[in-house]
Amino acid sequence: MSVLKVIELLASSAVSWEDASQKAITKASKSLKNIKSVYIKDQSAAVAEGKISEYRVTLKVTFELE
């Protein structure tokens, strides 16, 4: 029997929502083993001088406990 845990992560990027998501998973992978899936819960952006200055994502990451 496997047991899964879900945690919520916030990440940002000056490039894109996809880049922000990848940064979150790359960082989480350094301390979490057995990441199984990611759910993009929310996306938002910061605006400065009429342009998007920062892409932000909220992710739910599922991983298997050992």
C-alpha cells in the first residue's frame, strides 16, 4: 500500500507561468523524493508600468511517502 502526501507551493518567474512551475518542481525535487504529479491551482501576475513583471503560480505537489 502506498501513502501519498500533497503540499502547496508558491513560485514566481520573470519569464512565464511554465518557467515558474518548473522552478518550483526543480527546487522541490532537491528535498522531496517520489514526486508523482503537480496540479496548477492558480496563476496570477504582477504588473509594473503596464507590463507583466512577474508570473506567479500556486501548485499542489503530490509525492509518495517512503
